[in-house]
Amino acid sequence: MMQRETNLSKTQFKGSRCRICTGCGRCVNGSGIHIVTSREKGLDDEKKPIYSPRGERLVTADIGTTTIALQLYDESGTVAADYAVVNPQTAFGADVLSRIAAAQETAARERMRWSVVDQIRKALEGFEAFLRPKERMRMVLAGNTTMVYLLMGYDPSELGRAPFLARHLEIVETDIETAHQRVPCTVFPGLSAFVGGDIAAGMYACGMTEKEEITLLVDLGTNGEMVLGNRHRRIACATAAGPAFEGGVNRGVWGADMVHLLACLKREGIVDETGLLAEPYFEEGILIGDVRVSQEAIRAIQLAKAAVGAGIRILMKEYGIGGCGEIDRVILAGGFGYHLDPSDAEEIGLLPPDLAGKARAGGNTALAGALRLGRELLAKDGEETPAVEARLGIRGTEMINLAAHPDFEKLYVQHMNLVS
């Protein structure tokens, strides 16, 4: 059957994202347009100078399930050097549950631990070329709870079985030794088994523990974490988004790009509100540039966005918010949120219209939170752990288990269709 002519037929769209996306802003999108960096877009306290009485240089680190990213800063608060690599633990599984299962073997757990330590060490030794004589580094690190467990050598088995309790959620002071120096490192505390220090760092970067305005922080990856609230009260949850937002269905075409393509298909009438591709595309999908959008890829986005939509509605209900108008701002974190066009998110129902208009890209908020805390620690020449804990102000954030919530299944089904 002949395929009909569409406005997408001549689109030169390419799956152009790096395999590693940290929201650096140095890649181009499918049309070749440069995307400004998150530092140019700016969270609240970026671009401030970094002062250290002892002349230490700040390093921030984000240990993610998929990506390891580190940045070295100069005194002006500008990134002097950065390092990003695929997390070598992916050899043990793409998601945290796979790695928790693999870590039941002590030898495997040790290999996972040292594979990440070696990457951090490699980055730090590369950064040493940017230091002045006798300068030393000081690091602040954020990661999800499983990544921190594996980094510190804790047994993560409790994270993978009900009731999913985490005994190690405290701030950790450790160090990484290079060939030339021992680099002290502060590890962000976690909030629960599934809402970790990377989200705590994002909350700190956004000022959620200090501001009156109600913020919705959304960090979408293999696991979708969300926090709603302000300095008076905060509620958090996590939902399994699967591989849809990280290129796991159409390889090389990352989540924000897939959302964009799906939004275009819906505007063209090639996919309907139920997510069904029109004939003659149902069997083999539709080719847009060099990317083939399949029915399978569309379904994966629908499943992920249904979980996110249900999570947002449950957070609002539990917080006592009657409508989206009561939320003051939406921060989209991580590489997905960095590249996501809010109008595309609105088109497919990933974000309600009243929230899409308030959405802004936060870049890598885990690194931004580590930068903020690191700047403060260096200026004070260090603080005792209880003082740091109090400074962060994240304790008391409430956790919701979405899977156990009585409204989740109903809301999940309601958010499956591609409507707001």
C-alpha cells in the first residue's frame, strides 16, 4: 500500500543525541539548532563565585544508573573541565533492580563498586591537569540510593524487597585517592529506597526547602522521581518509567526526541489519541528522516507517561492541591527534561496544559545541587555533618508508594491516552 504524503515526509530528523546526556547543551537537535546550556538558562544560584580559604577546587559528581558525570569548577563558578561516561555497571543490568540482584554475589558487588570508583579516579586524575601547583580538590557527589549503596560497598538487597527500606540514607564523608592526592568527598543523603541523593540535590538546587512558591520537580529517566511542595511541606514519589525516556526502545533516539516525534505525528493525524498509528504505518511504523517510529515505541512512551501522569495527580491530591493553577513552577530535570519541549509534552498529555506553560529546563539538577552545597562547604572551610544535614533541610519530606496507592491503577489507565 502506498504511503500518503505528509508534512513529515521530508523531515531530516536524526537520532543525534549522545549516548551520554548530562544536559551540557553542546549537542544539536535534529534540525541542527544549538541548544543553550543549563547554565545559560540558569537555576537560582548558578554563576556565583566559589571562594575557598584554602584554595581548594570544587568537583561535583552525579552517579546515575546510566551515566557518570563530573565537573571541575574555577573560582568564578565556571566549569573548567567535565567528564562523562556510561556507568560501567550497565554490564550487570540496565536498571537498579538488575544490579541489586547481581550484587547478591559479593564478588560482583565489589566489581560494581570498584568499576565506578575507577571512573571517578580517572576523572579526578584528568582534572589534575587544570590545577595550579599545590592546589587540591574537594568533591560533592549525588546519586540515586542504589548507586550510593554500591559505591560505598553496602549490601543493597534490602532495596529490592518489600517493604523496600533503606538503612543508609545519611550524609557520607569519604574520599577518593588518586596517584597524587586524597580527594575528600561529601555524598548527598537519600530520601528513600527509590528517591535518592540525586533528587535531594535537585531539591536543594531548586530551593524547595526555602521558598514559599510550590514547585514540582520532575526527573525522568529509567526511574521517574517527582517532588511537590515548598519549604513548609514536600511529598515525593518514584515510578518505573522503563526505557522509554532513555532511548531504550528506538536506540539512539532519546526520550525528548521521541516525545517530539510523537507530538508531530499526533498533530498530523497519523497517530490518534489512543496511540494507534494510522494505515499504512501500523505494521512497519513511519520513517521520519532516518528514524522509524514504531507502534512498539509509541506504546512504550504511553506506558511511561501514564505512570508519570498518575504520579503527578496523586502528589497533588495528597498535598491538598485542587488544580494545576496552585503549582507555581515546574522544573524538568536531567537530560530528558533539558531537551523536552513543554508544548510537545502538552500535546501527548505528558504534562497538563496548566503545568506545561510553567515548565522550565533545570539541566542536571543533581550537579547543580552539588555545586551549591560544595560552594557553601568550601566557603565555610567545612562543616560538621549535623550542620550540613540541617542546612539541606530535606528531612521530613514525605514519601508515597504509588503502587500501593488506591487511586494509582485508575489514574494510570486514565493517563494512557495521548490527551491532556
